[in-house]
Amino acid sequence: MARTVKCVLLGEELEGLERPPWPGELGQRIFAQVSRPAWQQWLQHQTTLINEYRLSAIDPKARKFLEAEMEKFLFGGGSEKPQGYQPEK
């Protein structure tokens, strides 16, 4: 049986992650409070941020930016889409 969590983002008891997806305290918080579906939503948003802002995952500034946006998205009321973002039709 899959592990479940009361998801802080979606407000429901849902399937949890298999392991912390991020190092440190933030990763443990995500593991304990964020469901698999909510994490998938974050990954989609993160991809948008990386593509729209042309971020490099190896750039320490970009990683710090993504970590801050991840915390806002999952725990702080949301992360904004990039200004002028238009989803593909």
C-alpha cells in the first residue's frame, strides 16, 4: 500500500512521495506534507520557469531561485508564471 500524506497544497489525503525530492530540511518538509500529484504540478511549473527564464540547472543562482519558487509554490500561496507567459495552444 502506498504511503499517504495530508497534502498542504491540495488539501486532501493523497499518495505521498517515495523519498524526499530535495536535500535538507525543505526536502523533508516536502516529503512529509506534499503529495505526488502536487509534486507533479510543481515539476510542470518548474519546467515553465526554466524554459521562460532560460535557466541552467548548474547555475547556483538559478538553483537558489528555483528553490525559493518551489517553497512559494508548495507552501507559500503559489509562484507566479513568468511575465508575458503564453501557454502553447
